[in-house]
Amino acid sequence: MLRPWDIIIIVFLIILSFTPLAIFSIHERNTAAANIPVKTAVVSHDGKQIYKLKLTNHRGTTTYTYRAANGDYNKIVFKNDKVAITDANCSDQICVKRGWISKSGQTIVCLPHKLLVEIKTNQGSTTQGSLVTE
């Protein structure tokens, strides 16, 4: 035979049993929103970082021109979430021909000027394929 308080206690325990599910789902939603990878373009010369720009949520066009004391220059354009070297006075123009990059791990290299443009994320992983050796 059930008493009125027994029903109240049973309903309370059933509601209480779903509390961990609610807490964990709220926690997962908050951590998932916080773990969005942030892409950053990093420009380095001879191994030293000289310019950095966050590409995540970047809108519009930003231009950075690297100029060396000996007259070498590279014009780097950041457009929305992409980056490219659009002009350079190096002899082979491979860095200009590389075009736009937008994925984590992609790079543009200008060997004559010792310039490196790479896209990094805050999570440290790349979306590029890897070399498999057997």
C-alpha cells in the first residue's frame, strides 16, 4: 500500500536520476563551443616570426609587405580566411604561383628570401594528408 509521501519521494528520485544527464549535456555543449579551432597565419623569416594574423572570423582584406634591407620584398595578402603571396621580387616566383592557402598545415615558401607563410591552429593538428611508408 502506497502512501502519498511515497509517491512524492518516488517522483523526486526519478527526477533526481536524470540530473547527471542534464549536467553532462550542458557541460558537453559548453566545451564543444569552446573547442572551435582558431586558424592563424604566421609569417616567418629565417626561422623568426615577423607577423601573425588570426584568420578565424577575419573579414575583408589585410596586406602585409615584408621588406629586407637588401631590397627583397614579398607582398602577402590576407583575404577572409585565406592567405597568398601576390607579389615578390624573387627570381623563380614559386611563392606567387602557389596561390591561396586556407587549411591548417598548408604553407607558402619563398626560398630565395627565406620567407615562410603557414597556417596553424590552436589545437595543433593538421588537416593535410600524411606520408605513409611501408
